[in-house]
Amino acid sequence: MLKAGITGINAVDNPAPGIGVVKGLRTAFSDLQVVGLSYDVTEPGIFLASLIDRVFILPYPSRGKEPFFERLMYVREKTGLNLVIPNLDSELPLFISLEDELRDEGVSLFIPTKAQFELRAKDRLIRLAKRIGISVPETKMVSTEAELTKALDDVGFPVMVKGVFYEAKIAASYVEALKFFREISSRWGFPVIVQEVVEGDELNVVGVGDGEGGHFGLVAMKKLTTTSLGKVWMGVTIRNEALFESVEHFVSETKWRGAFEYEVKAAGSKLYLIEINPRFPAWLYLAVGVGVNLPERVAKAALGEVPSRDWNYEAGKLYVRYTEDFVTDMEVFKRIITRGER
């Protein structure tokens, strides 16, 4: 029986990928127990008993390896956990550092190496883009307000102000940029990225690298509408050979292992690399819905099986995100707070 631990089960206005991963696994495996791994007792996924069988609260990765590993071993003891699919940038370095120890205890992962994770970081993206032959919008790394002022003078307005892990906001003036700089640095630390805004279509690709220079499938989407936080609300599948060629060059050059999201802006025929995320995106379920079940392929690769490489999907399939209300018992919330598990 597959007993899969899934992180990132937050499904609010800034959703994480976990719920899409769970839905993909539910589609593929009949003999499955889903174990939700959460850092916050208010995450909606905690209460979705129809999708997630059991839930455990984990210590924040900032507390270090020992308490994190001990908690995962507790989860393993209670559930028989044999697979984890991490879905948050901030936790990946810890899972990477613990991969061998977890495997020795019977818990499999299929994630990037430390070197791969670091080479696509937002503060190193320019070097990677040159290596794989794609343009990047003008980008500055800033850690002080003086550096911010100079970067704004160099790049001009409007600019994108981005956190090193998460969050991106468009600023139309120095006052706005300074406000976003302070807010984002307080949440995600330094450096803060100041980036030229390129006008064009936003195109994203989700895929799974096989760790040897190939991949287990790609699905591309064009954003149609987004939330105020830039998250996809509606999107449509596309097939763009120049985009696929660029992604396959990235995978081949880095020998990427595991899930990734490749984000570009298309200005006419020219592609600009915006960022590469080292995990599934929140819109992942679009890939599942068009027949390319990437969570299934990550699970099989982690367990030493041979996943499908077929990614023959149709362009023009529409992705629509929606909100849903539900009511549950307050006792569930109390139990999570007092016991750290459901």
C-alpha cells in the first residue's frame, strides 16, 4: 500500500501545490493512504478528510534537522509512511539533507540535489539562463534601501519586487517599491530581487526531470487570469515548440531530478526566463486533467518503478480554479492544536 506524505496542503488565496498532488495520486492509485504534513494548524487541507486520511503537524524547517527528522519518524511509526512529496521551496533544503537518512528508514523521495536546488535560485538565475541560452529581464539583487534606489534608477518603472523564496509585486513608483521591499524582506529575508517588467504572455511549464537529462513529461499553459497575488485563476494548455526546446535544454544541461515549474514571458517570438521553481506549481492539476499525471510519475520514480514518459496532451484545454466552502467539527481543530495530528 502506498502511504504518501504530502506537504503544502494550504488552499487559500495563495495556494500551495499539495491538494493538486493529492488529487493526482488519488486518480492513479486505488490502494493509497494520504498523510498530510502541515506546518500551520489553519491550513484548509487539514480538514479535507475526503482527500487526506491523516494529518500531522511538523516543526518548522528553521528548527533544524533533528526535530524535523524525529517528527517524520514518529509519522512513519504511526502510519507506515513510505513516500514523501515535498511541495514548498523553504522545506526542500531540509528534505535534501535528510534524503539518505529517510531512505534508510524506508521513506522514499524524488527531489533535486542540493546543487540543482541552488543553481536555479532566484539570485543565481541569470547565470543559469546564460548557461541554457535564454534571455532574462534586467535583474538586480538588493539588500539595502540604498541598493534599492540605485536598482530602481537602473531598471526604471514599472518593476517587479520579488522575495528570494516567494512573493512578487509590481511597483509603479519609488514609494511602492520601498513599501514592497520592506514587506518582502521582513518575510523572506535578503536579497530582494528587483526585475524589469517584460510585457507579453505568461507561459508556464510543469514537468518532472528523470535525473539523467531526460524527463517524464511536460505540460505547458498560458495564464489567462490571475489573482492579486499573481496566482493562476484561469489558464489554457498550449503547445509551443520553442518553449519545450528551452525546457528540455534546461533539463538536459542540469540533469534535473524531480518536479519543477519553468516560467517565462513571451514577447513576440522571444522568450524571457522569469524563474524556475524546484517543485510542482499550484496549478499542477491541469496536467493531471489532460492525462499527464505527474504526481503519479514522481511517486513511481521515488519507489524505483519506471514511470510513463508519454506527454501527448491537447492544446486548448481550460483550467479553472474555484473556491469552495465546507463546515466541519470544532473538535477537529482542537485536536490538531492539542495533539498535533488528526
